[in-house]
Amino acid sequence: MLSKQRYVIVAILVMAILLAMTLARGFEWTWVYLGIQDPYIFGIRQLPLTALIAYGISLAAVVFCLKHEAIRTLAAEVVDELSKVVWPTREETGQATVVVVVTVLICSVFLGVFDAVWMWLTDRLLGIG
């Protein structure tokens, strides 16, 4: 159970970091678009107000996710299901790739022939060429 919780906590933290980065950039772009000056907090150039707001929202989301039992339970169930996944071997991956490439080539040839016949037929019906 401890290892599942560790994965859940790491996933929540990673998502919080991504949320913070996305919100910070989005707020910054919005403020620039609206012509609002983005003041620096404590005179630190790397910490504008928009970034501080984004970090605060992200921190609140982390606290909410960690405190909310239903979210932790759902995340633990997801970890359980993902632990059951069986990844294909290198040989299976190679075989599947060959099947996909051959299928794409066959479909391409079929569609090319169909397009050529259809073009020839419409040219004949319309008296073109």
C-alpha cells in the first residue's frame, strides 16, 4: 500500500508542477494582452505576481487532492490497474510495426487506384481530356 501511495503522491506533485507552469505562463500572457504591469514580488525578477498566483492555485490543488479521500482512492485504483499492464516484448513490437506498415501500404495502393479510376470515370462522363 505504501508504494501505491508513493506513486499517487508523485503523480499529484508532477501534475501540480505542470499546472503551475501552465497557469503562470497563461496569466503572464493574459496580463500582457490586457496591458497590465506584472509587478515582481520582493523585487525578485524570477517571481512576478502572476507566477505567485499560479503557484498558490497549484498548491491549493495539491492540498485538495491529498486531503480528499475519494481522489486518493481513485488514484490508488488507477495505480492498481496500471500495475496489471503487460508490455509487449521487442519482437512483438517489431511484428506489430510490420503489420501496421504493410496495412498502410495496402490501403494507400487501394485508395490510389480507386482515386485514379474515379478520376478517369468522371473525366469520361464530363467529357474532359
